[in-house]
Amino acid sequence: MTNKNNASTFAKGLRVLSCFETGRRDLTMAEVSRLTGFDRATTRRLCMTLQDDGYLHKTDRVLRLAPKILAIAGGYLTSNDFGHRVQPVLNQYAEEFEGEIALAMQDGDRAIYVARSAISSARVSFGFSVGSTLPLLPTAVGRMLLAHGSDADQATALSGLTPERYTPETDMDVGSVRSKIETAAKQGYAFVRNEFEMGAAGIAVPIGPIGASPAVLATTASVNQFDKPAEFDRALDVLRRAAISLRA
């Protein structure tokens, strides 16, 4: 049922902008129409409005996001003091870990990176950046977010999400995933290997809420690295100390 208080045209414009998530660029209006399900005339009006307002840039037949879109994200980060309080902590512990550390929050049925730090000499990089999104069920970030959400949030996520196979080792059993989320809540961290990307493993720990939303810290490395108990323990220790610093 449609909420009668919603502004449908505004919502349609946001759906157009969402077509450019996950790094999509150089979209034609026909491709935007296909991705949104809007007819060509509606798509054209929406794209032209967003172009006139400075959120889209059009060259020939191709549309791209314009830099103005970053002002909205920048407002969120500034209002929550990410630059002053969060980023220096991530930088400090990423340097100690000699790898990457990211802060993620839940965005509906996915997790989104809202801050990240990695030193240039990091042993491996999986290409994640601020704005990268991850599914909830097959990732350490997602499971840790669900582990520290309310029981209602967990129930909604697990009932509303169908496991999607990303690798041959993705856990497709909802009951098994629920058990792993419960284990993460009890032990205070989530660990997932090979379920989202073969050869990659992730560790995530809770921070607590930022604003009104739960947040977690996470790192990703090769499976071989985290198969070494000393390396796993070191990564978990760094993440936990970084989380304590952020809570403080």
C-alpha cells in the first residue's frame, strides 16, 4: 500500500539517482528507464529535472552523477563529526594493523561503508570505499549489524531476505545464518570467510549507535591471512580497541 503522505515524484527522482549506485556510470535514459521501470517520458522528465538542478551531468546521450551529489553525503558526515572524531581513529588503527578498517551502518537490506582508512602499503585491497554496499547475510559486516539490532530487526531481515549465492560456500540456509548471527552477538564479533567473495574473509565488531543507527567496524583480508591464529587475534584486537576509542 502506498503511503498517502509520500511525494511520489520526489521518490521517483531518488530512484533515478539510485541507478548510479555500485559504480554505475555512463547511463543512457533508455537504461535508466529499464532500471527504474519508468516509461520513457517519465524518465526523460526526471533526468532533465535532475540535470537542471545540478545532480546529473549529460554529455551527448550519456548521463553521469555530478559532484553536487556529494554535498548531501558531506552534510551527513559533517553533522555526525566523522572528519573530526571518526576518521583520525580509523587512520591510527589502520596504520597499526597495516591494512584497512572501515565503519559500516545498515541501510535497509544492506550495509553501507560510511568511513574507511587504509594505508598505501596494505598487503591486500578488495576495492571497497566509502559508499560501497554489502549484502547483510553473507558478510561479517551484515551479520554483526543484525546481531546488534533489535529482535524485530533480525526477524524482519531474515524473513524478508532470500539468501543469494555469491560463491560456492555461501550459506543458503536461513536457520544456519540465524544461528551464526546469534553466535556473533554472544561472542562480540562476526567472522565470515569465502561466503561473499572467494579468497576473502571479514571480521566485524560492534561500535554502538551513531546518531540513531547501529554501526560496526570491520576489516577484510585474504583467507590465508586470517587462517593464521596470530593474525586473526591481532586483527580482532585492533578492531576492538578502535571500537573502544570511538565509543569513548
